Amino acid sequence: MVSESSQSRNGNFLQKFLKERLPVEELQHLAEKKKVPVHKHSVWYYMGGIAAVLFAIQVITGVLLMVYYVPEINSAHASILKINSQINFGWFIRSLHSWSANLMIAVVIIHLFSTYFMKAYRAPREFTWWTGLVMLVVCLAFGFTGYLLPWDDVSFFATKIGLDVASKIPAIGGLIAYMLRGGDIVSQATISRFFMIHVAVLPLVTLAVLGAHMFFIQVHGIAEPAFFKKLPEEKRKYEKFFPEFMFKDILVWLLAANVLFVLTMLWPWGIGPEADPFAAAPLGIKPEWYFLAPFQFLKLIPPMVGPIEGELFGIILMSLVGLGFVLVPIYDTGVSESRSKISTAFGTFVLLGVILFSLWGALS
Amino acid sequence: MNYPLWVVPDLGGSWVIGIISIIHIFISHFAVGGGIYLAFAEQLAYKRKDERIYNFLKSHSRFFVLLTTVAGAVTGVGIWFSVSLVSPDGIASLIQCFTLAWAEEYLFFVAELATAFAYYYTWDRISREQHLLLARLYAIFSVFTLVIINGVLTFMLTPGKWLSSHWWFDGVFNPTYFPSLAIRLLIMLAIAGMYALVTCTRIEEPKFRTFMVRYCAKWLLPVFLLGPVCMLWFLSQVPHSVLGTIFTGIQNSGVGNFSILARALYISLVLSGTILLFAFFGPFLNPRGFTFKVAILFMICGFAATGTTEWMREMLRKPYVVYNYIYSNGIHKDEIEKIADEGFLHRGKWSTALTAATPTDEFHNGEIVFRYQCMACHTEKGYRSMKKLLGQRDEQAIISFLQILRERDPQKNNYSNIMPPLAANDAEMKSLAKYLASINTDEREKNTAHRSPASDHSISMK
Ligand code: HEM
């Protein structure tokens, strides 16, 4: 709220000016009506907002990087080197983009699991949940396509391996991998496709899906966890979205931006040697941390599981887990206590599995 | 050289000192600023005859006195302890320069402690006028501890006229003394306000709470209004070569050794800006939503800002302990030439003793040289590790590197802004190279085995 002293005559003029032209009062009314439950798990309500801020940072830094980046097989690596060492503050923009990408994926994963365990996917919020899932896939796709662009040693091989795995998907896998690669090998065609997907397709998809996500949140309000709903009326504390929650949101964004900034400053993003498609893969090559869990999982499966090829078996298993996340709002509607417990158990199992396999992959 | 050294693996001794110091600096700044805050707030209570403020101050001062006296004393002793173990030769010189100042510092500290306890135990036991007097006395003593220690800290960066006169007065009242005093006082007020904000979140009554939260938030204003001016004043007194290092860093941050200084500067600026915004959107605009948790986050921001700013100040004077006089490894600048002729190991009492039994063991002698001359900033395999920094250099390449490092002429030694020149005769240099070459053997081997002969990248391969 504006303090009394600052509501000077100028302020009043500005307010009047805006009120006559924009639906200020309606918006303010809307924001004041929305309320945020206050309980011991309230921290998680900030995660979506942090993800949104990081996404905004990605858009801005990404546009700036496009000024100097060249998506051409002989110049890509050199153009990144130039951004890192010759362009004023180029290293800074690039490090921001890389760090923010990683933080964003981390925050989105935390957001997913926190909404999952608070059971915010239940009716009427199924669409919020599904659009969220699409956002996760989009984020991972951002990561996968962006990783190739510097065209350095590890990014080249990680992409090659990643696409090889994708081609194992029954029926459509081969075709998808072929189209993404633009042929049988990772080459100029791959850079062009990945670049186009990374800077044009995915941002547009994000805007649309994120818009829908936000719209649904606005329509349904913030979900109240079951234990909170059961509290007697007088014990249920709320905070107005505006101004209390929003000002705190701003503080949290500030802090998130600072974490990002300090990481960027202390550990600027490096770049490996230029990719050499004809060389052998460097020893012990690993994908980015957010693909480590499936990577490690696939590695553990024997070459043949019964009559099925090992990798295919792994892919099917992981798809089933994904399907579980898609179907959970239909399965656990909040009516049946046992279904609710099973969903929580499933989520815990997957979360622990992801953490375990990621650590395993990182350490081996 | 003259004293035994404490080897801290991986982390490095400088980080041990650094971590303790940053905590100590935060607490001591908080003690001084808090002293001023208590005096002013008590005056406010006295003027307004407001019991609520008195009650607030009583609960506020409980934890305050406990924290500043106990944690302040423990970390203060911790600094002395760790410094004398990690860099005994450097601290020996500092003590010799300022025996008198250290003694006075100690006196004021004792006086500060005594008034702090008197202040706390006489709440409601003596008249309000008398208690206010005690509060003011406490504020004055704590400011005086700053007045002295600030002299020593600034001396290290800008010894100024002391370098020729060697008069302690010139050393204490050196070129950056007053700007630094001003900046520190401003920061102290801000930290005091931040801490009082934490206590404010405990106030139940909404109206009074809003009043106090806004009052405390205002303690951050001075540093934002006057801080930048004082900072420029400070920088104008710093040697040009030091500023040069910052600006080279600004031009090519992200690459090169110098850039860390510029990057630390950015962090410090951005964190300070964050605190300003935080104070505005948090306690000022939204006093009701300013909860305990948020206040703690705010404190953490303050801690991070203080930490990086002090870290930057420390780095500014690298590679010296006392600028242009003693290097970080305790070697005096004007000794280097003599050491290059006569040798290093026999100059110090302890290093002589360590090498006496094994005069021909090159590896062992090299390790001793490394410990006394390089370990102030490097570790073998951990922080700023020799293993990484030497990279794939073999013994011959290391000798060429050390030959450059031994040059006293900055034109020939491009490391002169970040490292002290190597002070050693030829034999000692060769010993050092032998020792160093044993650290990075795996790095060299990695080079030859970098690529695997197999070309199968399928991940299901076993
Ligand atoms: C870039 C990615 C994403 C952004 C920017 C984003 C943004 C947001 C924001 C701002 C909120 C409202 C505040 C909050 O509760 O945190 C929210 C709520 C929500 N999000 Fe996301 N989100 C993203 C991805 C996801 C994902 C991956 C999921 C899970 C599949 C998801 C599921 C939900 C759900 C169910 C809610 C409603 C929570 C409630 O009402 O308490 N979102 N999202």
C-alpha cells in the first residue's frame, strides 16, 4: 500500500489519469480479493513465481545472445568464444543465461513436486496441472536444444547420445530422431533445427502454455492443502495477495535474482574445446544433471530384458511413470483416502528414485 | 620462516581466517551500530515517555548483549589464533608496528564489555536518566574500538607516509583512515537497523509494530544516501596501481586472473542495491507482512554484502599484507633481492631447523619453500590448487614459470600484481619445481589418455 506521505498531489493526479484510462480499480479489487493461505508449507507458493522470473531473464538474455551467436557449424563455437572474451559483458549475459536455465529447471522440478504433494492437481485444477506438465517438458526441451548450440566437445556427444536414445522409442522414435538431426548424423542441419526450436518454437509454446497456466491459477485461486481446509474457520489464516503476498513475492524474486547473480559472478560459465565429429567420444561423457537420472537408469538395465531390448524396456518403464503423473488428477480426486495415500507414495517413490539415480549418475 | 605453520588441506589457511573474520566483522559492526541504536532508541522512549519502546529495548538488548560479547570475543580470539598459526610472520610484523594501538584496542574492548553488562543489568534498577547515560557511554566506547582497529585495517592497504617515517601515528591516520571510518559507521548503523527489525517482528501490537518497523528501516537510509560519496572518497585515496587492477578486470571480466576483483565489486554493488530494494519493498512498504522469516532473510543479505565487501577489500591489497611493504607470505619487499642471492631456507629460524637434517633432500626442501611462500594463497589439491593451476606443465615448464615468478621487475613478471615474486636461490627454485611437479602428475597423464580408443557411444554398452 502506498504510505500516506507519498500520496501527494502528484500521486493523486497519476491515479486519476490511470483510472480514467485503465480498469485500475477492477484490477486492484481482483488482486485484493485473491488470498493466499498461510500455513507451514506456504514457502512452496513462491516457487512458480521464481520460475516465471527466471523465464523472463531467459528471454532477455537469450535475445541479447542472439545478437552475436552464429548458428553455423564452423562459426558457432568461435562466436561463443568471442562472446565470452571480446564482447563487453558478453561473458556476463551468457553466464546469466546458462545459470538461469539450470536454476529454472531446478525450480520447476521443485514446483512440480511441491504442488504434487500438496495435491494441488485435484479438481478443479486439473488443467493447471496438465499445462504445468507441458511446461516441464518444454523446459527440458529448452535445455536439450540449447546445450548443443555452443558446439563444444561434450555438447556434441551428449546430443548424439540423447538422440540415439530417442530413436529407440517404438514406431515413431527413429523418425523423430531423424527429423531432429536433419539426417543420420549430428551436423549443420542439427544446429539449424535446434536453433530454430530453441529461439522460436519453444518460446512461443511457452508463452501460450504459461498464459493458460496463469489464467487457470487466476480462475481457481491458490489451492488449500487438505489439512488446512480441515482447520476450524478461525484458525485458517490468510494473507491478501495484494499487497502482502505480492510484496513478499518481490522480495523472494530479488533474492532469487541475487543467488543467480552471485553464481554468475563467482563461477562464470566456461566452454569446452570445439566439437570434432570424427573424434572418439571423450571418456566418461555425461549429460546435463537434469538428464542424469534417466541416463543412469538406462545404463543399469541389461541389454535384453526377456524378449525386449533393454533400452526399449527402460523407455517404456519411464513412460509409464510419466503417464502416472498425467493421470494422477483423475485417479486421486480427493474422495478416496486410500487413493490419496497411493498417489503420495507413488510421488515419494519417483522423487527418491530421481534423486538416487541423479546422485548415482553424478558420482559414477 | 621463523615460526611453524599450520597446514590446512584443501580449504587453505586463508579461508579459515577469512570465514572467522567475516563473522567477526559482522558481529563487531553490529555491536558498534547496535550501541548507537540503543542509545538513540532509548532517548526516543525517554522523550515520548513510551513504555512500549522501553519494553522493546529490554527484550532487544538481551540477545544483543549476549551475542556481541560472547560471539564477538570468541571470533576475535579466533582471528588471532588462526592468523598466528597460518601466517605468523605477517602478523609478527603488524604487532611490531602497532603495539600501542593493539593495547588501546584491548582497553576499549574491556570498557565496552563492562558498560554492556552494566547497561543490561541495570534496566529498571537505576533512574531512567542514569540508564540513558549508560547507554550513551556504551555507544561511545564501542565507537572507540572502531576508531582504533580501523587504523590498523586501513594501514594495511594504504600505509602512506609511514613507509618512510615509521611513526605509528602516520600508520594509523593513513590516507584511507577517514573515508573508511565513515563507511564503516554507516554500515554499522544499517546492520543495527537490520537486527532491530528482527526483534520488531516479535512485537504483537500491530500499530506499534508498524511504527517500530518503519523506525528501524530508516536506519538503513544513511548508508544509501552517503555511502556512495564515501566510497568515491575512499577510492580516491587508494593507490593508482590498485585501481588499475580493478579496471583491467572490468574490461575483460570472465577471463583472466584479475577479473575476480571486478566481479567481487559487482557482487558487492548488487547486494547493496538489493538491500535498498529489500528495505523499501519489505519493512517500509509492507510493515505488516514483514515477518520473522523475512527479517532473517534480510539479515542474510546484509551478511553476504558485508562478506563480499570485506573480501574485496582484502583482495585489493593482494599480494601484500601491508601494501608495498610486506607480501602476503610474510616476506618483506626489500628482502627479496638478498634472498635471491643468499637463499631462503637458512634465513628463518624454523625453516633452518626443518631443513637442517635433510640438506640434500630436494623434494623436502621444495615442500618447505612451498609452505612458506605459496601456501598463503594456494593449496596442493583444494582451493586455488596447484594441481589445477599448474595444469599440464612438466618439471622443465615449471622451472620456466618459476624463473618468471622470480623476476622482481614487473615488466618481466606478469604475475607481479597477483603473486609475490619467488624469493629463492637457484637450488631452492629447482627443489620447488621438483616438489610442484609431483603434485600435478595425474593432470599430465590425463592429457595422454584423454580420448578413449573405442568409438561406440551407445550408453547401454557395458
Ligand atoms: C516454467 C514453468 C512454470 C511456471 C513459470 C509456473 C508458474 C506458476 C505460478 C506463478 C503459479 C502460482 C503460484 C504458485 O503456486 O507457485 C503456479 C501454480 C501451479 N503450477 Fe506452475 N509453473 C510452471 C511449471 C509447472 C509444472 C511443471 C507443474 C506440474 C506439473 C505446475 C503445476 C502447477 C500447479 C498445480 C499450480 C497450482 C498451485 C496452487 O494453486 O497452489 N507448474 N505455477
